[in-house]
Amino acid sequence: MLRYLTAGESHGKGLIAILEGMPSNLPLSAKDVDVDLARRQEGPGRGGRMKIEKDKVDFISGVRHGKTLGSPIGIFIPNKDFKNWTEIMSAEKGSAGEKVTKLRPGHADLAGILKYGFDDVRNVLERASARETAARVAVGAVCKKFLSEFGIKINSKVVHVGGAEGEKEIKALIEKIKAEGDTLGGVFEVTAAGVPAGLGSYVQWDRKLDGRISQAIMSIPAIKGVEIGLGFENSGRKGSAVHDEIFYDEKGYGHKTNNAGGLEGGVTNGEDIVIRAAMKPISTLLKPLKSVDLKTKKSAQAHVERSDVAAVEAAAVVGEAGLAYELARVMLEKFGHDSLPDIKAAFQSYLKRIR
Ligand SMILES: Cc1cc2nc3c(=O)[nH]c(=O)nc-3n(C[C@H](O)[C@H](O)[C@H](O)COP(=O)(O)O)c2cc1C
């Protein structure tokens, strides 16, 4: 079984992930992961932190001579900002050394302090922060490498940011909103091409791949909607304008359209997987909303923390990681777990059968 856990606070020593269940003999280098870590840090609207962090992965286990061992892969991503943070803590009042008590609407602040019994929001935000998604992206990059051995390719694109489409329009809108002290969300799309039919299952609710992918995407901070294929648009169309007609030719089965987004009955149907996710606007506002100071219970303006104005492009890279992880899991469930050549042999024999 493929599984992973992450640990690490936003300004702690670093992030760690343990990815267990990756088979042996998969070629893997730090470069394979660093490319995606860099992509997660890009895109218009990112905050000052991105100039400090240049994320690089350090495999502390599970890889030897450039190949996986089948043992748990230990992933470490140091936080460069840790050094700066400890210095700031002793140097400046009003910085990380001080308790944060003014709750930010839209963040995990209020829910977190109530749940865990804190008088300092920093105890919440350090882990609730999307910094944790760097560890997910590292795990996803390993999964992508595995999937690439089978010709499966994951991609993403930004559909819109705050309603603006296209690089120029998006940048211009972000600049305008930034000057207003406000923030934006948007929509991104993640796709998987080259996916064979028959991954996932309809036999039990928790084995349905559409549900599993949705959780991987919905659990990304600030994602509030996930749709597969036509998604919400399905509900307003006639059946004849939704369902994808089936044909058979020398390559095997196919569909004339892909409104289902590659998934029927919780199982891949051989078409590309197409997922869209809606991201709400970033909750830390330079011009803060009204809130409450948890120390005094009196009304106050929300805490302002160095922050992104928009992070849709980065969230899309995290979305790629979520899709890659779930696809790697179902591939391993179907074709075996231990060694890459054995899995490839099982995969080839399956492809022959379904053609
Ligand atoms: C890539 C990425 C970057 C983010 N950057 C910020 C940020 O700089 N400031 C902020 O307040 N929220 C940021 N968020 C969103 C918060 O982490 C998120 O809204 C918060 O954890 C509350 O969770 P929820 O929105 O899922 O309910 C970011 C999210 C993602 C995916």
C-alpha cells in the first residue's frame, strides 16, 4: 500500500515526508523533485517568502545509487527562513516572538485555537500554513516519476485568477488588487494523460477513484470546490449532451468526447482525467477585516502576516501532486507493489488483454 505522512511547521527547521510503498528499482534523483518544488514557488501574486526559500529536497532514506530501494523514502526540505525567523524573534517586537492574538477571518486561526486550547495563533498558523504543501509536492514528484515509467503524464494550468484569464490580464489584476490591500482566488485544472482504463473500483465507496482524487484535491488549503469533467455543468444539460459515446477501433475502446473527465463508476475509462478546483481568495489581507482579539475578546483588525496575494498557479502544482499520488496508488494496487520491472510486466500483460 502506498501511503505518506508529512510533518513540519512553516518556520521550523524544515518539512519532512515519509513515502512508503514505492517499489524498488525506480530511477530517482533530487532533480526530479526540485523541478516541481521550484514550480510551486512560482506564479504571479506570491509573497516575500518565495524570495527567501529556494526549496531543495534531501532524500534521507529509500534511495541508493539513483534508484529506489522499496524501503520508506524519507524526504527532507529545509526551511531557509528558519534562520531568519529565529533572528527576528529575538530582535524585533511585533514579530514572531510576540503572541499572535488577532484572529484572521478565513484562516484556521479561530477554529484552531479553540480546538487545541492555545492563546497564541502562531501555534495554529505554523502548521495550517500552505508551506506544508511543499512536502506534498515532493511526494507527488516521486509519484509522477513512477507514473512516467508507464507513459502517464500529469499537467496543470490556471483557468482564471479572480475572473481574469491569460498571463497579462492576471498579472494586471493581481497588481491592482495588491495595491488595494486585498487578495484573489481562482480556478485551476489538473489533467492526467495516458491513463489506462480500469484503475480504481466501483465495488466499495472508499475505493472509488473519483472520491479519492477529490479528497486529495479538496484537502489543499483554500480549495473549496472540485469537479471532474463537466462537473457542475452536467446538472444543466440533457443526458444526450453529456454522456460520451463509445467506439472501438484498432487501438481498442475509446470515447468520442470526454465530458466524464476520464472517470465512470469511480474507475478510469481510458480517457484523460480532467479535474478542476476552485480556490478561495487568500485569507491574510494587507487591509485587514474586522475580527476579535482573543486576549481581550474586544473587536480588532485581523493579524497581518507576510502573505501571498494570489497563489492559484502554486496550488495547481499541489493539485498535480494530489492527482499523481492517487494514480500511483491505484496503479500499485492493480499491478503489484515490489519491483518496477515486475509491475511493468503485469501492466503490459493487462494492456494486451483489454485491447
Ligand atoms: C499554495 C498556497 C499558498 C497559500 N498562501 C497563503 C498565504 O500566503 N496567506 C494566507 O493567508 N493563506 C494562504 N493560503 C491559504 C491558506 O493556507 C488557507 O486558506 C488556510 O489554511 C485555511 O484553510 P481553508 O482555506 O482550506 O479552510 C495558501 C494556499 C495555497 C494552496
